[in-house]
Amino acid sequence: WWTRNLRGKSLPVPTAEKSSSAVSSPKPSLKKEDVMRRKSLMGKEEVTAFSLSAARGSQFLKFGRHGKPHTKTVSIVDGELRWGSSSKRKLVLKDITSILETCETAVFTKSSNSKLADPALCFSLVTATRTLDLMAKDPNEKTLWVEGLRGLLSDEPLETTHRVSFNGNMEPISACPNPDLNLSSAQKNMCEGFRAAAKAHETFDAHKGKGEFIENLSSERFCARWLIARNWNMEKAIVMWSNAVQWRAANGIDKLIDEPYPELPKMEAVMGNNYMHGTDKLGRPLHIEHVGRLDVDKVLAAYDIDTVVRMKVHLFEFKKKVLMNFKEEDTRKGKKGINDQTCAIVDLKGMSMQQFNKTTLNFLQQISKINQDYNPELMGRMFIINAPFFFAMIWKIVKGFLHERTRSKISIIRGPAIEELLAEIDPSHLPTFLGGSCECPGGCDSGSGQNQKLYWGLCENGAVNEAEKAGGWQQYRDSFV
């Protein structure tokens, strides 16, 4: 994988001779400040390779004080180096004081291990209380991880297409929860290529001049979304975009919010458990759902699943058109604006097993497909809070509908998660019952909330486009920031 992606441009492998005598502790000359300030040998491509390897995990032979060495998958998760599910099988990155590139620790020099350890492939991560002693499968992988960790722990950030995200994970810059994509020159070129390929595609000819996903091809952010969702695979991204355009045309999605929706107030009375409210610290509009409050039997008695799904799609289309499609325009004007991703809070307080049945499973499958396949990269973050004990069983089923990228953006928390929410959301944008300080007149979670009443008012009479001319869209957007 390394050779294929770097086209043979590997880093020089440090040479080392095996110590002639057992060393019971790391060399004192290798101090933390020397290692952390050391200039890494890595360039952009190498750091990118390390970032991906660290995120997905790489296999090493792990040596221990007792027994034979075992193969372990080592990865970086939430600022920790992990090689198993046990709390003991992890190393906090900030605790690493030095990185040794030869077989010098007491673990390696133990008589039973010394014959198995190859100095050209071994390295050790040292903390104040222990060492993690690993052997890579080849010299290139050893160098990739040694230099990658040095760069990651360095005081000077490396020039890279990847970085450590807000939760400590290694993620592509374009996938991080950041309003600015920070695309590399190569990625910008791919966006241009995507635009050209889409315009040359038969789907473009069939729908030319019609629909949001045709018109938005001029947007670099729009093109990047499809490429990011398909790991920058141009062919797969074009197929994904084409399928989405056809789905929108077949279901009249582009006209959905332009038409009167008199049923909305009645649906709000039955499904008023979800609403939009403020933004997180990155400018992503908050979408809050109180699943535990939902009376599934009452909803299904009033509406079929297709109607409920369409209502959800209507809400999402409204958010996009009125709220989230202005990021590039705001950036040009030097305004912070609202990000074109959402931050969702799903509150499971009061949820019962009876709420989860074949019908709700069908609903979740449909919504997951619509969000992932037809509106990629619009969910930036999701908190599932107050998860009951039985949710672990439900999650095993639900996560099967979700792409790996989507799952990586979701945090599941047993309690109210006040600390976690406030770390990413300003208290003034978070309702008091979720740990914030906002108290909208009539209640943040009601139809009279500052954001929500504008939504119902604009959509009920099909006045969305008319409101744009009268400044209603700006009023709605201003109510978030």
C-alpha cells in the first residue's frame, strides 16, 4: 500500500546495530524536548499516508515482558494509541517522552525476545511508566510510524493534507469539522475534473438547466462533497451524483419547498419532537431530536411511513436552501456565515424498546440512504445522548445502514453529555434542558422557538421563495447566529 501510494518514494530507514548488552531503561540522552522539536523527515504525501494508516490501524508484532510476541492492530483514536479493547491496552499520545528506533528497552533485550526482534524493524514508545515495543512488517512501515508520531507530537505542525481533528482522530482536512475545506491543489483540480465529467455525463444532458444538483456544479464545495464521500474516486463520485440527480427528479424534490404545505402544522403537533436551534462553535446549524418523546403509535395512526419520510426530506431541503447554501457567498463577503454541514443532537431520554420495531427500522433505512447517498457530507457531527442500556443492541443493527465515514462522526453517550455538548456548542445556542443557557420565548423545543416558528410560517403557505425577496431568508439565518 505504501509503495503504491507513494510511487516508490520511501523515506530513508535509520540503521541501527543491536546492542551488545542488555539495556534495562531508555537512553537518558533521548529527552522529550529533543524528540518533540525534532524536524520530521516527512512531507505531505508521507504524512497523509501515516494519517490514513493510523486511522484505520496497522498490524505490528507487539513484544511484552511475558510470553511470546503477538500480532496487534495499532491505531490512533481520541488522542490515544490503542491495540485492543481493554483500558490497559492504550497509550495516551501526550504521555510519550521519547521514541527509540532500536531494540534497546528491557522488553526487547529479554533473552526470549532478543532472537525474534529485528533492529531494522523495531521501535519503542516510552512513557514515564512503561514502554510499547513494536516490530513492523517492513522498514518502510516502521519509518512511516516513527516519523509520523514524531511529526504528530512535534511543536511545529507539519505541512499535510491531514490533521488531528477536534476529537483527536486523524482525518483528512476536508473531512474535519471545519467551515473551510482547505483543499490541496490536487484536490481542487479533482473538483474541476468532477465538474467537467458531470457536465459531460448523460444525466446532465437529460436534466440540463433543471434542479439544484445541476446548478450547483459551479460550486467547488458542492463538487468536493461527492468526491470526499467516495474517497476521491472520480468514477464512483460521478455515479453517486448521477443517482442523486435522478432521485430528486423522480420524487420532485427540487419543487418540494416551493409548494404550499398546509399539512405541516398538523404534523408538527404529532412530530414536534425535532427542531432547529442555533449553531455549534463551527457555525453548523443544530438539529435537535427528542426521540424519547415520540409516540410512534400516534404517528403511524396519522401518517404512513412514506409521508413521514417526505416530511423529513422537506425539513432537510428547507435547511439547505434557506440556511446552508450560502457558505461560499458568505466567505467571499468576509462573513462567518453558517456552515453547510449540520450538528445533530439526538436525545434518547425516555426511549423504550417498543419504539423500535420493523416500521421504525424501515424508516431509519430510508432516511439513512437519503442522507448518505443523495446528500453526502452534510452531517458534520452527531451526539446521541441519554442512551438507555438496550441501545447497544439497537446500535448494532442501525450502524449496518451507515457508511464508515458517517459512523466516525457519531458519539454515543449514556448520560446527558453536558460537558461534551458545551465543548462544541456555545451555551447561548443550547437550550437550558440540554445544559445551555438559551430560553426562547415559549420554549426552545416548541413551534414558537425563535428558529422554528419562522420555518413553519414560511413553509405552511408555500412562501419560501417569496420570503427571500422580502428578506425573510436573511431574518431566518440571522436568528441562528
